[in-house]
Amino acid sequence: MRFKVDIHFNPKDIKINRVIRALVLVDLFLWGGWGIVNPIMGLFIIGRVAGATLLTVGFASALYWIVKAIFQIPSAVYLDKGQGENRDFKALVCGLVLAGFAAMTFPIISTVPGLFLAVFLQAIAYGLYAPSWSAIFSRHLDKDHYTFDWSLDSTTIGIASGIAALIGGTLANYFGYDAVFILTGIFSFVSALVLLFVPSGILLPRATVPKNSVQAQSAPEHAPGTPKI
């Protein structure tokens, strides 16, 4: 039995709408920013936080994932009750801005309680970001190539994370930890600005659509991404 597989691909045949392009760009900056932190976070905690041990690193990681996982449920319930997408949009911007502030707190912490507070802020930020990003992205998927839209975002995240990991280690080696976290904060703020300065805006009153106008497509397990500690 013979199978014929059509692997012809012409990029011109794939047209990505403005909202999807903007949200992919948001992930690019967000993952690019927090990706540079990943290689040095454990070393930072051990080297800069008084009294920190490997156990502290584990507790910080557990705190992030548990708080983020729990907080995103009430966030999602709250967002689902909104009319249109203005509530989703505002939650997404707030999450990105809070992620920027969380990154900026790391250079000034020196104690374990301060570390846990910074991680807690990061978890809350991603608890807002994850459901709001998924809601908007799912609702604006391009007809006939939903899978391509999700794959485009996943590919963007993968490339951004890989390059950022190399850059993060290099920056920490030559400029210190503070430069890494400050740059991470800047990238998080830029990701919020991307949404605010898209031509004609995304989800501003004239662009807002009812939530039931487009059938939301289920998000794969990887989306949206969250940085590891």
C-alpha cells in the first residue's frame, strides 16, 4: 500500500491576523525576557540571598508553580463573566506589567522572605497572563490553520527561550545578576506596550468582539508558557 504525502508549503498561503501576530510577539518578548533568567536563577538565590540553600531554591520553585496554578482558576472564572474582550485585555496587560515589576524586585532582595515575595508576585502575574492570553488567542485563531497558529507561537517560544538562555548566562557572567533581571523587567514591559500600540489597538472599544462570536479552540498543553525557576 502506497501513501502520498503532500508536503508542499508556500508561506504566502498562510495569512496571520493582526491579533495573533501581536500575541505571538508578546510571547516572544515575555519568554525572551524571562528566558534569560532561567540559567542563573538557582545560582542567584544561593549567591545573593542570605541563608539560602538548595532547599530554598526548591521551595521557591514550588511556591511559584502552586500559586500560579491556583490563582489562574479564579482568574479564568472572573474573565469568563466579562462581556466582550476588554476584561481579558486589561488582565493580560496587568499580568505583563506585574511580571515586569516582579523581575525588578529580584535585584533588591537579600533575604529568603523577600525572595518568596518576589516569586509570589511573579506567580500572580502569570496567573493573570495565562488565562487571559489563552482566551484572546483562542478566540482569534485563523480559520483553516488553527494548528499553524498554535505551532507558530510554540516555535517562537522555543527559539526565544533557547537564545535567551545563552544570552542570560553571558550577561550574568560579564555584567552580573542585576543586569539580567533589569533586562527581564524591560522585556516584560515591552510585551505590554506591544498590545497598547498595535495599529487600531487590540480589543479597544471599536475592535472588541462578543465572546461567543468565534468558537474558541482548545489550547495545547504548552500554551501559554511560563518560565521555570
